[in-house]
Amino acid sequence: MPRSKSTVALEDVHWGALKTLFPYLLEFRQAVLLALLCLIGAKLASVGLPFILKHIVDSLDAAGGAAAIIALPLGLLLAYGAVRFCSVLFGELRDTIFGRVTERAQRRIGLEVFRHLHSLDMDFHLNRRTGGLSRDIERGNAGIGFLMRFMVFNIVPTLVEIVLVAGLLWWNYSAVLALLVLGAVLVYIGFSVMATEWRTRFVRELNEAESKSSGHAVDSLLNYETVKYFGNEQHEADHYDRALAVWERARRKNRLSLFALNAGQASIIAGAMTGAMVLAAVSVTRGNMTIGDFVLINAFMMQIFIPLNFLGFVYREMKGALANIEKMFGLLTVEPAVKDSDDEPELLVPSGRVEFAGVHFSYRPEREILQGISFAVEARQKVAIVGASGAGKSTLFKLLFRFYDPKAGRILVDGRDIRAVSQASLRRAIGVVPQDAVLFNQSILENVRYGRVGATDAEVMEAIRHAQLYDFVQQLPDGVHTQVGERGLKLSGGEKQRVAIARALLKKPPIMVFDEATSSLDSHSERGILTALREVASEQTTLVIAHRLSTVVDADVIVVLDQGRIVERGSHSALLAGDGHYAALWRLQQQQRDASLV
């Protein structure tokens, strides 16, 4: 089954993924151009500030003493204030204008990942951990925002500013001073790159530890009732604490490696600035420079190394961001095992006939679940699939819904192989009431409306009545607007199942599948719902997967599975007369029912 690429390939995805940001930039060409103009204005203003400062200092030094008050270079001081304001203003405008581009990119990529996750097959979702996956997506999206904001408008402009300042120092002062600056910059960048590459593994370890601890916490809280049933609160706390201990060690390694990186960068900056100021001071004492030149060089050195230090921060964070989006971009490389080709047509269902023809299937190669299953469900016919647990009943539904594809054989709807039509059109044609009804943390009304999101309130209420849910919701203080809680935990099993039945009835598909649809209902509710389902079945093709045989005695055909094979088929009365597997199951369930009544 196709899965994500190797770690090495993912590294290529990281750097190659930077190219995917450019289409999002081009979507707002005018905004990007305006932001670039603001960037140029900010850089020109920042480079011009030290020269204005030099002339101010030289003017004050030349006037000297009390005369300096009369000869105050007011124009230069006002120019200095105006240029500094422009430098800040252009920078803020740049960030504000480009913010829209950044936010749109995060929205588009986040949506792409969300859609891709919904396109993945059942096997992927059965093996995922929701908490860790959510954390990976959250960090990855934040990492993309960082890359868009800082890399595009900070790294390259900072390097350009450094080259420009070095050129001005060379032109106006000395090659030694310019080479000192460039040498320090190269050493700083080289050290930052090597040290950051070294500590990236600690960032990955930290992210992995965070994902595991978060995933365990979410998994444990989602299964709150199970934890309580078995009194395993301390076991869960110990498990979570072990995950947090791993996170603590990873966090400590990450912090110590960051300390080593920061200390190295600070020593390079301190050495370069000290060397440059010593050279400038010597030149002033020899009369080769004025006090204004000394101040200008000091301002330039600060102007270079403050953004250079920021460049180091950006590069560190960029590598951290790349590590953060590693798993999110990895998700986009996961290919679904079940997918449409580009030209799959829509499924049209004029009658609703369903046929399984020689179907073989296995989840694992060593154990075949279905072995040559062949049967047909005629249009508007009700066919029941029965058998012992593990016989393969629910697997038939998963194959019909195309959560998986058969290893051999075909499944046809009105003569069309379901692999030759789009999955979306196939699933529109099938309604399902699953054995385990999971609801959204919304109201009962909205959970039922999920079956057909465009349905009116009146249509939703009609489905609620058919599902024998109306009397229940009338007793609730908030009625149909009652919130059901996460995964529907505020409702009982039977209540959740009735909501799921109402949702399927509202969809009104030509084909309906009931997978143990009444397993959580009491006898009274079951009788009412079975009556409603018989009315629906008269207008739809119905496939019922059942454990309780009493619920399918009215089926047109009952197919009996045993260990992945069809061992019997026929009506209820015919199968009882045959005295085979079905008759044995029927007698066993009747004995269990009689025993429960004693």
C-alpha cells in the first residue's frame, strides 16, 4: 500500500517546498510589488542614517563649546528624525502589506492538507493518532507563516544590506575595515549554518516527543469512559509522565544546543565590532578620520551586526520551521490506496441493483477475509447478511463503500464496476447506518442535517420522526438544539444510533446499508424503527448486516457467511427448513433470549 517517502526524500521536500511558496506570492502581485518598494525604501533610509549622524557630530564638533548652541545643525537633526521615522514606517508597511499574502498562503496550504487527509484511505486513518497529527499540522502551518514572513523579506535583504555597507566602508575609508566586516559576516554565517544543522536533530527529537505526548493525552481523554471503567487513571498518568520525561530530555538538549549556538554567534559579533572600533579609533588619533567618522563606523557596525544577529535567528528558526513542517509536507506525499483516475465518470443509479462477483479480500496477506463472495441485491430488494463474528459481514460494506478495493473480483452497481466511477458519486448513492455511530460536537438537529446539509428544518424533523427520535428530543430542555458532546458522549448508545438512522433517512439514497443498525436499541424502539425501515426499504435497495436474526426475518434473501464464504442463502423460512448454519444460529439466539427472560 503506498505510503510516505523516506526521510531523505522528505528533506528534499523541505527545501523544494520553498518553491511552492512563489505561486502564493504571485497571486497578489501588486501587494508583493508594493511591499518590495517599501522594503527598498526602508533599506535606503537605514543606510543613510549613519551619514546624517556623521555630519551632525562633525558640525557640533567643529562649532565647539557654547558656539555649538548657535550653530546647531537643526536641518540635519530634523532630517535624521525624518529618515529614522521613514525607516520604521516603510518596514511596518512592508510587513502589513505582505501579511495578507502570508495569511492566504497559510489558509490555502492548510486547506490542501485538510482535503488530502480526507482523501486518504481507511487504513491510514485507522493507524493515525489524532492528537499528534493535529499538533503536526498546527506546527507546520505556523512554520509556513514564519518562512513566508521572514525568509522572503529578511534574509536576502539583510545580505544585500551587508554587501552595500561593506562597499561604502571600502569606498569611503579602507579595504581593511571592509574586509574585516565581510570576513566576520562569512565566519558568522558559516558557524550559524554548521551549528544549526547540528542542532536540527534536537529540534526533530523535541517535535517527536511533543507529538507523542500530545497524542497520548488526546487519545486518553477521548477514551475517558474506558479509563474509568478499568480504574486505570494512574496507569494513564504514568504513561503520560513517561512521554513527558522524554519531552523534558529533548527540551533540555534543544536548550543547551541553542545556548552553544548563541554563545558562538555572540563571540564572533563581539570580536568583529571590537576590531572595527579599534581600527577606527587608531585612525581618529592619527587624524585620518573625524569624530563623526568614528560615530558613523560605530553606527554601521551596529547596523550590520544587529540584522546579522537577526539573520542568525531567522536561519535557526527557518530550520526549526522546516523541521516543523516535515510531517505536514510528508502527509502530502502519502498516496491513498483507493483513488480515482482523472477521467472517472459519475455513477448513475436508475434502479439500484448491487452485485458482488467473485470477491476476494484480505487486510493482511496471511489471512483472507472474503473468499470468492458472489450474490446480488436486486432493485428495491432487501437482502440480509448474517453470520458469526469475524465472518466478514462488515467488510462487505467497507468494500461497497470503497474504503478498500477487492484483491480479486468485482462489485457492480447497476452493472457498473464501482472502481470505474468516481468515489464521490458512489458514496452519494449509498446511505449507511454504521454499527458505531459517532456524532459531531453539535446539536441533534445539525447532526441529523449532516445527512443532507441543504435540508430544511421540516425535512430534518420528518427524518427524526421516522427514526423514533421525536419523543426523546421533546423531553430535552433545548429540544433538537441540544448539544450531543464530543463524539456524541452525552447521548446513550441507542440515542446515538437513532440519530445516525435519522441522518441516513434524510439522505434518501437509492441504496441503503444498515450495519447492525439496531444493536443498541431496546425492543420497543427496535420495533418502531424496523417498521419505519420497512417503509423506506420499499423505495430503496437495502443491504442489512445483522447479528440479531430477529431483525431480518422479513428480508427477501438472507445470505449466511461463515469464515469468509457463503454457506447458505434463501428466505427465513427456507433456511430454517434447511436446518443448516442459519437454523443453528436461530436456535442459539432463541435459547439466549428465553434464558434472559427467566
